[in-house]
Amino acid sequence: MNSIQKKILVLVIAVLFIMVAIWTSLTYYNQKMQNQYNEILERYLIMNEVTSESQQIVAALNNYLIEPSESNLKELNLNKNQILRTKERVSKFRNVDNDYALTNYENLIDSLVEITTQSVLARTGQQTEDYLSAFSEASRISKYISEMTLTLIDMELKTYDRFYRSIIDSSGELRMLGIWLLLLITFVVLLLAHWFAKRITRPVNQLTQAAHELSLGRFDLKIEVDSNDEISFLAKMFDKMRININNYLSEIKQKAQLEHELQESKLLLQESQLRSLQSQINPHFLYNTLDILSKKAYLEGSEETSDLLVSVAGLLRYNLNNLENSAALFEEVQVLKKYIDIQHARFTDRLHFHLEVDESCLDIKIPRLTLQPIVENAVIYAVEPDENGGSIYFRVKNEVDYVRIEIEDNGPGMTEEKVKQILHMNSKEVGGHFTGIGINNVVKRLSLFYSCNDVFEIESKVGIGTKVILKIPKNNEG
């Protein structure tokens, strides 16, 4: 532990010890005095209870004599039992000074209980003169008990008068002692605090001045402090910090320049990656030739073949001519319909394609050739392997903040591991039959186009099917 901490700790412990000792002594004395005071007060209260209970017995006896009911008798017995219990508590107050008076006091209580019982028996036997005489005697004894209570309380006051005076005198002396001790401790603490303050604030002021110089950019001034404790160590560390700050400023300027160049390179890299990924679309047929074949087939009466060639030519024309970074969802849906027309010619009734499109969403921009590769993937894995074919559901829904596009099939589905591989672009890329674009390519282009990774989702269960969900932000302008 450092020296300043030791000095402060010794001071604090000493002051706390003195304060705790004084507080403990005062608390002990006050508690003791309070306990004695409470004991005396309890004696007075118990004696007053005897007076009150004797009067309650007389009142209950009067009620019974007037109306000798079971409830009045029960109340009278309760009062008699209560005063007998109180008598037991009063007997504990016996000492040399009040032994005779307390014995008479207890005898009066017993007499009251006994005369009350005689009055009840006389009332039960319809002996009017006897129970009235007994009631009169009970009233007289109750008055004697009240007078005896006052006599006992007066004796208690005389007995404890000297004790009260000694308590008052001791309290005054202790209060004066506490005041002098408090003044002494205050003086010592102020003296030590002043000494500590000068020992600490002087080097701290020197450090403050040095910090002010550093704030003005003067990193060439050496920091020195006249002290041999922790402040001196702090000053040395502060001087090292001055040197390091000077070095760090140069490094920060260099790093800022490098970070700026790196950010520019990153933006160029993303743009080149987007263009590079989109340039992977390599059609293998020239749509001009297909146009000629389409017209020839139409002239020869093969309208179905002509329509098929028109769809292929339109799809290839879309791939070759639309070089923009994005396309309207309407264009993507039209290309998708052309692709489905081609696949219907191949699979006939084995392919069931269901289209649900909210036309209010068709103006939103998405990367070119996003939908066709996903649907083509569903055709390859959900329709082509099954002799009975399969169903593909294409839906466009208008949500609050985004347009939701769903491509769902009833194929064999995928495991969770396979889904994670696709979403993290770790699976082996397999291109589509027509465009050469696989799912990984679509995921990468969507991530680059929208600068986020939550646009593309896959829900799949083995044996049930797969659903691909695209959440296209409405506030993205591509």
C-alpha cells in the first residue's frame, strides 16, 4: 500500500475508533438508563391496571346483579381472572421498602375477588339483602385499591427519586464530555487535513500546470514534481504519456490517411464485385438466330414452337441488352413468365406453376436476373427428379417496410446444414441450365446490392419442400 494511503488510513482508523468508542459508551449508558426507566414506568402502568380492572369488576358485578345473564357472568369471570393475573405481576415488585404495603395491596385484590364471588352466589339464591351488601363491600374495596395504588406509586417515586437525580447528573456530565471530545477530534482532524492538503495539493498543482501546457500543444516541456510519494510516480507516468501522445499524434495522422484510402478501395472493390458477379451471366445462344427460327416455325404452322423460340429469344435479349445494375420487378416477372413457358414445353403437365402478384409492388427495383435463377433451382430439384412433377408457387406481397417475394416448391427439401451453407455462401456453386447463375450468385448479388444480409431467407423441411423469401426494402433505390 502506498504511503499517502497509509497515512490517510491511520488517520481515518484513529478517528473512527474514538468516535465508535464514544458512540458505544453513550449508546450503552442511554440504553441502560432507558431500560431502568421503562422498568419503573411498567410498574406504574401495572398498578394503574389493577385500579382499572377493580373498577371493571365492580361495573361487571353491577351489570350481573341487574341482569343475571350468562354473558354478564362470563364477562365478570373474565375480569376476575384478569385482575388475578395482574396481581401475580405486581408481586414481582416486592422489596424491603414496600413489602408491608404490597402485602395489603394483594390482600385487597383477593378480598375483592372473594366478595364478588359471594355477591354472585347471593344473587343466584335470590338473597337480595346479601348480594346488595356484598356489592356495596366490593365497591368500597375497589376504592381502597385505588387509594392503595396511589400510595404505592408515591412510595415508588420516593424510592427512585435519588436514582432519577443520579441519572440526570450523569447525563449532564457525559454530555459535556462528549462535547469536549468532539471539539478535540475536530481540531485534530482539521490540523491533519491541512497538513495532508498541503502535501498533496502542491504537487497536484504542478501537475495541473503541466496538463495546461500540454493542452496548449506544448509537448516539449519536461514534467517535474517536487515530491517523493505517489504524486512523483504519477508525474513520471504523466511525462511518459506526454512523449507517447506526441508519437501517437503522428501515427493517428498516418492511420487516418490509410483508413481513408482503404475505405475508397473497399467501395471500389464492392462495385467491381457487383459488376463481376453480374457479368457471370453467359448466354449460349444468339437471340437473333432464335428470332429467325421463330418466324420460320410460325410460317410453317408450328405456332407452339414459334412461341417457345420467342420466349427463349426474349430471355436472352434481356440478358444481353439490359446492362443496368437493377431492373423493375415488373421486368423480372415478365422474364420469369418466359422461362416458365419454356419449362412448360419441356415438362408439360408435370410442372404446376402458381402466380400471385400484388401489382402495386411491380415498380420496385431489384438486381437483374434475381428471380429466374431461384425458380430454375426449384425446377431442377423439385420438378425434374420426380416422375409426377411438382408445384411451384410464386407470390409477391406488399408489406409495411418491404416487398415480400416467396418462391415455394413441394420438392424433397433441404437439411438445416445445407440451408446454412447456402446462406453463408459456403456450398458448392451449381449454375442454372439456362443462365449459368446459381443460388450463391443470387445471395451475393443481393447482399452487395442492398448492403445487408437479411434480404434472403430460406425455410425448408426434408420431405416437405422449400420456401425462399426475399425481403426487398422499399427505401432502397439501388
